[in-house]
Amino acid sequence: LAKTTQPISMDSYEGQEVNITCSHNNIATNDYITWYQQFPSQGPRFIIQGYKTKVTNEVASLFIPADRKSSTLSLPRVSLSDTAVYYCLVAWANAGNMLTFGGGTRLMVKP
Amino acid sequence: DVKVTQSSRYLVKRTGEKVFLECVQDMDHENMFWYRQDPGLGLRLIYFSYDVKMKEKGDIPEGYSVSREKKERFSLILESASTNQTSMYLCASRGGLAGSYEQYFGPGTRLTVT
């Protein structure tokens, strides 16, 4: 089962680009990488998913190197409202695409 | 918009009580999940269901059971509540589209067992 490791916390300032890296050394061939965002007192919200190379949507970009043992979530020009916990997950294809949430990265955006 | 609702935002129960947490989704999703979230431990999967009357254990099923009699509803049952089950409980659903891992979460139920 692909366990993920990501920094416990990060600080940034408004307008900066934030990159959060996650390692998943045991990722299997058919597994996907997903990222979720969670605000206090709310359920997590899906941000982005990817399998390899680069994926971009209106919220973020996801960079996955060829060996897929890590991934980087990139948030362009963060604002105070991006202060949240960000979870990196691997969707296990061989376990019904079950997701396991790790501890997440607590991002604090300062003015 | 997908909507996942949970029966209560806050719940206080006594030790030994039987507790029912209800979750309803309105998007005809095949897959439904129950998690608990505790400080420092992140979200942990309790049970999930990929179809009506089907269920699979997650990482921490002990002390819990589930029921899925209708596609839109997934219930979490604490047969005999204990204080170590005080937690935030989150329900989620996901469609069956291959290659999509987007789960939709409800607002959560904060359960306190005294």
C-alpha cells in the first residue's frame, strides 16, 4: 500500500507560488495521485489528480516525475483564503481505488 | 452540484448507547465512505461501500458497522459507543467513472461520547 509523506506545515505570503511535495515511494503501476484541500470544520475538497507528467486546472498544477515516486502540488499566487490543510493521496487501483489520507500539510498564508 | 448531507453536525451520546450516523448523497454515486478525523491522525477510513448491500472494511472498522440498503444512503453504526469514539465523522461519495478519484465530502458530524 502506497504510503505518502509530506511536510507537516508550510508558511507563505500572499501572492507567492507555493509548492508542496509529497513522496510515495511504493506507488503501484495503476495507482493515481490525488490532492485534497480542507478548511477548518469542513470536509476535504478535491483539488486535482494525475498519473504522470503535468496536470493543470483552474486551481492548481500537479507535477509528477517519470519514476512517480513523488509529486508536487503547485498553487500559483496564493491568497489568505488558501490557508488550509492539503492532503496528498494515492488511489489504490487494486483496493477498489480506496484513498488513504495521511497527516496532510498545514499551509499558512500570511499577509 | 453534488450534495452529501449528514444527519447531524453535533451529537452527544453516553457510553454504551447505540449511535446511528446517517449520510445521504444526491448524485447516484456507487461508492460511499465513512471516515473519522482526529487531531494529529488525519482522516482514517472506517468502512466503504461500492454498491447497495455491499461493504468493505477500511483501516479502523473495530467498534463500527455500516448499512447500505439504498444507493443514496450509507449509515454508520456504533453498536456500543465508547469515549474513544469521540471524533469528527465524515461521509463521502464517489461516482463509478473509471479513473476518477474525486470524492465529495459531507460537512461532518462531531460526536462526543461522555
